[in-house]
Amino acid sequence: MDLSSARASIAVLCGRELVCSEAWWQQERDEGRLFEAVRKVLATSGLPVRRLDAVVAGRGPGSYTGVRMALTAAHFLAAPHEVPAYFVGSAEALALEACEETGEQRVTVMGDARRGTVWLGRFQRGDDGLISLVDDWMLLPLEQLHQAVAAEPLVISPDWPRLQERLGSLLPDGDITRVRHRYPSAEWVGRTALLRMSRGAESDQREPLYLHPPVVVRPGSHQ
């Protein structure tokens, strides 16, 4: 499952075959929609949770609320049946999908981090097929985005319409035409996990990939 963007989705895979999937536009306080989708795909696939090899969730970056909901749901869905829960980056899944689709081996994924900033990760596909970050995650002011993506062959963003509006003339036309608008999907979150598990890679931590430092307000500081 992936709830890191405006377009949420859940899917059941059997090996590399997509068995069934559900997608919907997320609304605030929409937990019921997720569990309705879980029930639907399990009924369609004919698979009870106990027969699943793993329950997988994307951990962002993206909507903090959505990511936390997905991670928690995956854990509590899997744990009672002693099914492993496995977590991967939603941006990593986007990068893998883009590599498979275009043949590129290097992909940049970026998104709206709010507060006038953009999160950005550069991914490289290795000889083993796995996707990995080239550098650390970056959190950039909008004004620095052009410099960061100017030399990148392929840029993907789940937030591109919103970012493009905020960027205005900060990005030249050449950069704008290279950005592809794409949402993370549960199907590719699952395919990413399947590839990683086949290579013996461990799950990521069950924590949202959140790039802003926490804001701590001391008692009485608002006075």
C-alpha cells in the first residue's frame, strides 16, 4: 500500500503479476477508505492475510499523515497473522518504475516539502537491479531547484503541478519539460519490495521518511 501522495493505492501481487488493485484520491480523516480498500482487494484476490508472504507499505517522503497511516495499517494487518511487514521508500518505488519504463539508470525524484522547500533524492540503478540513493536526501529552497536538477536526465515528481505553480519563472523551460508528473503506486511499492527481498535486502524501518527537523515548542514559549 502507498498513501504518501494525493493518489493513494493498494494492490495484491503474485510474484511479478498484478492480481488486483484499488486507487483513490485521499481526503482528510479518510482512514475508513483504506480499510475498505484492504477488504476489497483481499476479497477479489481470494487471499486471506495469513496466506500473504508480506504486507508492504511505502514510507515516503510525502504526506506525513498518509505515510504514518500506511505504516501503522501494514503493521497491524500483518502482526496478528505472523506475516512479515516490509517497508520501502515511496520515492524509491517511483525511481524503479521510471527506470523500467524509460531504460534510464539514473532518476531524480522530488516533491513539495512545504515551507518554501523541495525534497529531492537522486537514485541510481545498480547492476543487481536495485535502486539506491546516490547522495543523501536534499531539502532545498525553491530558488535552488534549477541548479540541483539542471544536469539530471530524468526528474519525477508526485507534486509537480503544485510545484510548477510555485516556481513560476525560477525553472527554465528546458527543465520544466523534463519533469514527469507521477504518483507512487502500491504496485511498484510491492515490486520494489519483491526485488529487494529477492536480493536479501532488509526492510526499511517502520518510520516515515520525513526530512524537516521536528519543531519543538517549549511550555510557555508562546506567551
